Amino acid sequence: MQQLIFGLANGSIYALMALAIGMVSSTTGIVNFAHASVVMMGAMVSWWMMVIYGLSYIPALFVAIAVSIVLNIVMYETCVKKLGDLQDNVGWIITLFGASIILDNIARMLFGTEPQAFPYLFGGKMVTFFGANIMLHELMMITIAVVIGVVYQTIIKKTRFGRAVRAVAFRPATSELMGIKSEKIILSCFAMAGAVAAIGGALIAPITFASYTMTYSIGLKGFAAAVLGGFGNTKGAFIGGFILGLIEAFISIFVPAGIKDSISFVIMIIVIIFLPEGIMSAKFFNRNLSAAEKV
Amino acid sequence: MLKVDSLTIAYGKTEVVHHVSFDVKKGSVVTIAGANGAGKSTILNTIVGLHRSKEGSILYKGEDITRTAPDRLVSKGIRLVPEGRQIFAEHTVEENMLLGAYVEKDAKKIRDRMDQMYDRFPRLKERRKQIGGTLSGGEQQMLAIARALMTGPDLLILDEPSLGLAPIIVKDVFKLLTEIKQTGVTILLVEQMVDNALSISDYAYVLETGNIVFSGTKDEVKNSDDIVKAYLGNV
Amino acid sequence: MPSFSTETCPLRKKYSLWFTILKLALLFICLAFPFMAGNYYLRFAIVLFIYIIVSIGYDISSGYCGMLTLSAAAIFGAGAYASAITVTTLKMPFLVGMLVAMVVTGLISFLISLPAYKVKGNYLALISLGILEIVQRILNDWTSLTHGAAGFFLPPWSIFGMNLTDYAKYYVIFFFLILIMLFEWGLIKSHWGRDFIAVKNDEIAASGVGINNRKFKVIALLISSMIIGVAGSLYASYSEFISPDTFGFYLTIFILLTVVIGGTGTLSGPAIGVTIVMIIPEFFNASPDLKQIVFGGLLIILTQVMPGGITGRIKERFRAIDDNRHIENLGDRPPISFEKYRVNADGPENILEVKNLTRRFGGLTAVGNLDLEVKRGTVHSLIGPNGAGKTTTVNLITGIDKPSEGSVIFNGEDITGMEPFDLVKRGIARTYQHVRLFKDLRVIDNVAMGGRIYYTYGLAGAIFHSRKKRKEEKEAYLEAYDCLKLIGLESKSNFDPGSLSTGQQKLVEIARALCEKPKLMVLDEPCAGLNETEVEELSEIIKKIRDVGITVLMIEHHMSIVMGISDYITVIDYGKKIAEGTTAEVSVDPVVRKAYLGEEVTAC
């Protein structure tokens, strides 16, 4: 039981990361390699607000969300916007890694290299649940992640904005004909991804401690989760995150910790090698027309 | 209504449309005819702001719209039904219509328009919950037109509405266009099926490799050798 | 330096003296360096050399072949550890360690290249990032083998039982650097190098000149990894201590940055890039995080401002000075004519037979039960309205797309479902609706690519500049030059294809196809984007091609050329054949007028 909750809690973070990565890639077709750094920045900023300015958890989180949104918007403007056709070049991979390094090292300069303790929600209270000791914080992580996931899906499915997001993901040029400004939609997606990043950061920080390296390994697992569910498919990516968390939790019963960390990468590589079509959502598939249609 | 003056368009270094001028009078149907690669679609895309022109100007209701963004043009009442229909295949029929009305904020207006469209296209009403991609070609074309009409445009531009449709469906499409014309909408049409297009047109231009080689009323164009030449070469 | 008909690099000819002096000066400085520099700078230079080797290796896969991977540090680390373990634990000599390192890194590259042929960009980056992490884990956690995070100590470096002094180490590493540079030079200045660039620029066109994309990607990654492996083993032996930290994410970024700064896909790029990236940190000794921020900023800015890197800039600059006017004097060449490409008329009368060809996309039938017979030595046009399925048909014939049903018989052989690179060897060449030239190769290189299936020299020949290589390269370039002369564009040999007009680019594509010495040439809308005079020229050229016995299958909308030069015409609409016959028959066929003009059939 403990393992189950633990897996779900970790999975909720992967799911949030995969969701945010999916938001960006559904409309642009790119993978935001700097996402983990934004998550870290979100955590560091809320830590800074709480410890230095004495804010409580929720106001601190709001400041962090604002900062992360700004970061993501700046990132879009400086690293992605001017590159032209994103399907046709890989320049964005380089620029986004550049952004990631800059963020990591700014954090290192501002907040130092020491990992900092980060307060738990509910002060780290434990509850007993089916004979297992479970931290309320972990339950909260799962709840928040699920709420965010459901809210996002509802927005995407039901609202005018959501329709526009799906339209831009599917046919950017035709969307323009409808009067939709695709660039504005893409920018909104980056902004939303920033907000989700900050929440994820503040939720994981009590477990990993807040430091500039806190997302080194979980960042990659966010990508693994996104691959599992399929890029550009936010629902699949979200579920992929939880699945990955569970797999990890149960495998860690049998194998040492070092190998456990490699498991998700092995899964990711296997999925990419053997099932690229299986995990690719229909949307993604449509963006990459078959060779014959491109001639 | 629409006045295109000395429009020159280039893709990179290659000029594909050279100093083309034409105008579309209010309430009329105008056809631009010409073989593939003559530059017809390029001209339309430039009018609706998807592509930048190199030289020349486009006036709409006396206002210069040469550099206006597509979303502003939609608000001003210019709508393009793109080549190959380009409906949103993963959205439902109703969502496609709603996307067509994206710039409209008034919910009541949207509902009224939608009802009007459903009256005109009962097939679409039957399939409102269906995913766009599952419609037949003819239904998709109807949807693309209905989608463009959702904002009540003054100028409707159609790029090859008959493309890939069976002849019998093509007839329906042109019948529909005549009806739309009667509601006072001005129509600019690009077509390969010249005969069909001419039958509903008031005026026509013949485009050959980026130049207008002939223009006249539908009868003048129909009886001219230039049209046959533009399509079939010197026979 | 093999003397091609046109110099491989025009600026080198004009400034060759300066380049030679520069090279000799650099060589001299490198040789004399240990006697002038102190210990600190000696070590600096040694590490610089090692990283240049890494960067050269990385550039072959990412710069030339266009596969952006992020596992360079992992491969470097794997090479270092493989060699360290061989030398220390197994007590083997240094060179054996190096071999083991190359084998291990080669194996890792296979793992990366397994999916590389079907996925692009982001997936490849992700896989390689995953491998970087896994290698880190192995180095840290497999302590019995790697000694874990504490690091791994090696005995003093010895070769053939001789312990090396610091000077000796310098020269040994410099020797390997020169060796690797010569290797790279030989490789890149052969058809292999151009093939890598072709794969990067346009896989469909690459396949169309006979390149098996998958094979070349695997080879590029393999060569790349093995070079990095060599660097790894040098690093391990030189530093006598290695730890997993060294081979992490930051090293990958460092290597990536060297290529971005120096310029991807150039010979001198890695050396320039590494030198700059090694010197930058010297200004930030006090603050390593600031250094990383500068690195990050450079990655963002340079990628957008200077996509070609420094060497790209230099090349551009020289090209502006040189204005592409320089072409070596060819002396007296025999007059050239299309006769050279004459094909004999052996084989069945119908060179191409398409039976019951069908292609469905989802529920849509793009081509349905199409039969088509193309007679040898004729110009056969395929016409029909937009969306009728013409390009799909041609793609099915040329192997870019696979039919759902039906068969394609070429010259008596069933070629249904074969890959384009197999069809080239059988004599099918094609051009494309939207020009597909290799943008990073000059016009003459592009044309010479057409003749690449006739090269016989191997990898070893390429590296050692064998006589066979020199002869074949010279012949290929003379032929390409002649071919350009046939289409009247020989003065553009040294230009970038992007600087030509669409019409000229289309002609270059035809020249490339001609260099494949085809029996059947498939032209997909050769006149699209051409002006009237260019259309005239083109129709003359197509006639000449037909007159030497090459069969031409052509999709075209420009009716005056179709009617002017075709022997047979097939009209298709809705993926089905609606009329066929000689030009005279088709032009008066009412069905055709209906399909095109929507006219009602009146004469029935």
C-alpha cells in the first residue's frame, strides 16, 4: 500500500511534467527540454518566498507560478519563435538546452549549492490508511495532479480556447483563416505549462529538497512519461506519468536504487524503438505527413 | 468591393504572380480561371493575409488591406474557403462551426447563425456530433462553406470548391453558391472546372503563369480561344 | 589534392598560398609548443587536442549527417572506462585498450542508431539523453567494474613498455589528432562525406540518387562514436584518473557548443570551436556558474544568429569576395552532346508496365486499378486535374510510396515495392515537383551526386586517397561539368543551389538525373515555376533526352509543352484512367475536355 501511494505520488509529478511538456508539443511539435529547469525554478522561488519573505505556502506558490509563466514566455520569445519551421530544423533542441543551463546556473548563483529543506503541506502530518503510514502531503500531490489534469482536459474539450488549441495543433494555417492567432495560442500554452511547472516544483520539493539539481533525474522521467503517452497527446502523457510512477515503485522492491533510476530511461528507449507509432497520438501523426504526401 | 492593383507575389526569389490587377464588384460572382500552377491559390492566400505580397495593393471597401493580419480580415467580413476544404478532422461538426465563428464573441449571434446554417444544411445538423474526418467529401465541402459563413461575411472567397468531388456533388456545390449569392454575398472563385464556374459568374479573369491574359463577361470568356489555350495549350 | 575539374573549394584556389602558410605555421607552433610553454599550458594543449578529436567525431554524425544526439559525453566516458579497465584490470597494453574502447563505443552507437532511421529530431535527442543517464548510472553503480563515484586510477601511461614523459604524451596525442584529422579529411572529401550531407539535407532525394539512408546513418554514428572512443582512451591514459562526474550532461553541452560555435559540417570547425570554448572559461575561473550561463547564452544566440558557426561565416565571407566566378580552367574538353547518355533498346517494347495499381490512404482511394504502359524511347505524359492522383502514381512507380495492390514491371522485372535506391541502379531516375536539391552542396556536387552509383572505391580508398578514388572523383566531376554544360549552366558550378532561380534549379535536377545514366526518366511537373522562355528551353532538352533513347514519363500541367513534345498521353481523374492515346487522339477526346473544363459531353 505504501508503495502504491508512493508510486502514485511520484507518478503525479511525472504526470504534471508530461502534461506540461505535452501542452507545448501539441501546438508546436517541439519537446521543451528546458521544462525541468522551470520546475526547479518554481520550487526555488516558492522556497525563497517562504524562507526569506516569510510568506505562507499558498501565496508563495502564486509568486512562483507568476515567475514560471514569465520564464516560459521569455523562453518562447527568445528560443523558439524566431527559428522558423520547427518541424524542419533541430535548432530548438540546442536553444532550449541553452535555456536550461542558464536557468540551472542562475538558480545556483542566487540560491547557492546547498539543498534546502522545504516545508510539507499540512506540516508533514501522517495518516494511517489500510495499515500503512502515509503522509498527507503525498495524498495532496496525487489530488492536485488529478485535479489539474481533469481541469485541463475539460478546458481543452469544452471551451472556446480549448477548441482553438486543438485547431492550432491540427492545422495552424487554417486556424488563421478562422481568425485564430496561432502565435497567441502557442504563447498561452507555454504560459500554462509554466504554471503547471511551478505547482509541480512546489509539490516535489519537500521530497527531493530544494536545490538547483533537484530536477536532474525527475526531469528526464517527465520526458519518459511523455514518450509513454505520446507527444502532443496531453491525456496520454498524463496517464503515462502515473504508469511510470507505479512501475518504478514496484520495481524498486526488487532492485537496488541505482538501477531503479535507469528503469524509466530503459522503458523510454524501448518504447521509442519498438512502438513509436503505438504511442504517437493521431495529432502528432498528422503533423508529420507520410513521405509520399510531402514530395 | 475588392480592388487588387498590380499585385506581385514571390516565394523566396521566384516571382509567381506578376502585376496582376482585377476587381470584384459588390454582389457579383467573379471567377479567376487558369491551369494548375498559374498562381491562383497564391493570389487568394495573399488577399486573406496568409502570404505577403511583394508589390501592389489590395483595397477592400476602399480601405487598404495589403498588410492586414488574417484575423482582422475575418472581422472585416472576408472569408476564404481553402483548397481541399481543410476542415478540422478531429473536431466535431459543431465544433468546426464554432471555430468558424471564433472572432464572434456574442453567444446569441453565434447560436442564431448556427441555426441558420443548420436550416440550410440539414445534413450537417444530422451529423453535428460526428467527427469532421468521418464526413464524405461533399459533406466536408458543405461544412467548410458553412464554417466560413458563420461570421456572415460580405466577401466569400472559394479556392477550387469542386476539387476531388464527384460531378454530381459539384453540381450541388454550385447550386449552393448561387443561393449564397442571392443573399447578397459577393463571391470570388478560383476554379478548374471553368464551365461550372462560368455558369454562375458575372465576370471572369483568365490567369496564365502569373499574368492575366484575358478578362470579360462569362460569355466573352466562354467563347474566347484564350480559355481553351490556357488549359489545353495550342491545339 | 586530387585535381577535380572545378576546385572543391573555390576560395582555397585563390588563397591557396595563404592557406598553406597558415597550415604550416599552425603545425610548426604545435610541434614547438612544448618547448615554449609551461606545464599548465602544456596540459591545456593536451586536453584541447583530446576535445578536438571528440568534437571531430561528434561533428561527423551531428554536423554532416544531421543527427543531433546528446550522448557524446556518455560515449566519451564509455571509451575512457573501457580502455581504463582493459589497461588496468586486464593488464593489457594501451593500444589494445584503445581497440576495446572503439568496440564498446561502436556497440553503443548501434543502440542509438537502432531507431535512428525512422525517428527524427526530438526522439533521437531523447534516446541519446536516456543513454547518457544510463551510462552515468552504470559508471556510478557498477562499482566492482568501475570503482563507482570514487573514480578509477590508472597506472602511468606506457606504450610498448616505455613510460611516457609529459612531452611524449603531448606528441603522442598530437599524433593521434593529426591521424584523426587526416582520416576525417579523406572521408569528407570523398563521396561518403557528400552522402552524409545529402542524407541530412533531403532523405527522399538522397534515396533518389541511390543512398540507403538507414545504412548511412548507422555508419555515420558508428564512425563518430569510434572516434570519440579513441579520444576517451587517450583521455583515460593521459589523466591516469577518471571519475563518472567528468562524463555528465555538462560535457555533452560543452561538446555541442564546440560544434555550434565552430560550425557544423566543416573540417576546421571543431578545432576552432574547441579552442574558443576552452578559452572562454579562462575568464571565469572565479565563477563556474557564470561560465555555464555564458555557454547557455551562446547556444541560444549563436543557433539563431550564426547557424553556420564561425567557419560558416568565413565561408560566406570568402564566397562574397570570390563571387563564385572562379572555376578552374578545364583546358580543351571534347565537345559534349547528349549522345553520351544514349541507351540501347534491348528488352521488352514496353519499358514500364503498371498493372492494377491501387493506393488507398485511409478510406480514400488516391489511385484505383490503374493500368499504364510506357513504350520504350517515347515521351509519355500523365495529365489530369488537380488531385487526380498523378503524383501518387509516380511515387508508387519510383518506390517512394508502396502500392496497396497491383504491380509495377520495369524492363521485364517486377519492381513493385522496391526502395528508390534500388531502382536507381536499375535505371529509373526522377525529378521532383518541389525542387529537391541538396542545399549544402554546390551545384556541381549536386549533379555529381547523380553519378554516385558508379563509384567503386571503398572507405579505405576514400581515407587513403587511393589512385582509384582520385581517378573516379576526377571523372565524376568532369562528367558533372559536361552535364551542366548540356543544360547551359556550367557557369553556375560553384554556386549554392539556393541562389539559382526555380527554373535553373529544375534544370540542375534534370542534369542530376541524367548523370544517373537512366533508361527511364520520370519528371514531376518540370515546368512548374518556369517562365515562357525557360519552358521552351526545357522542352528542347526533353526532346534531346528522348532522342538518345531515354524514355521520359512526365507529369505536367503546362499544356503547350505536353502537346508539343509528348508521343503518348494518359489522362487520369479520380485516380482512374479516363483516356489514353497519341497526342492527336487525346487532344480531341471529349472526355478530356470534360475532365479539365467541366464541359458537358456533347459529341457522343
